[in-house]
Amino acid sequence: MTDTWKVQDAKARFSEMLDASLSRGPQIVTRRGVEEAVLIPVEQWRELEARPRLTIKDWLLAPGARTEQLVPPRRKYRHRKPLKF
């Protein structure tokens, strides 16, 4: 279960937030209602860091790649008025 902490509460009760992270999972810190940071156990961090990172080429060539959304649809042609000399 992920809990949310305001930044001032996270500062004042950091050890409680750390214990909650170890027992209940990631803890989100917000500033002015916007999620800014996450406190996670170090084992979970190491797992995330050990995962292989895909390059853009690998991502585009993946079997389920969605490349049709990368190019925006073209607008209808607008004809220019002829120039007068």
C-alpha cells in the first residue's frame, strides 16, 4: 500500500516514513499537492537499477511497438491565393 506524505510531514516524521517504506512499500512525498519524490526500500531500488534499459531503437523494433502514433496526422491542404503582379 502506497502512502502519501506532505513534504513538511515527511521532514518532521522521517523515521516513521522510513519504517512505513520498509513495511508497507513505497511512500510518496508531495509538495503543494504535486507528487515530487518516492521513498522505496534499497532492495527494490537495486532491482530497478539492475533491469536492462532499452534504447529507442530496441523500443521501436519491439514486437508490440506502436510507431504509427509517432507521426501526427497531416492536415488538409490549404490552397494559397494566387499572387498578383
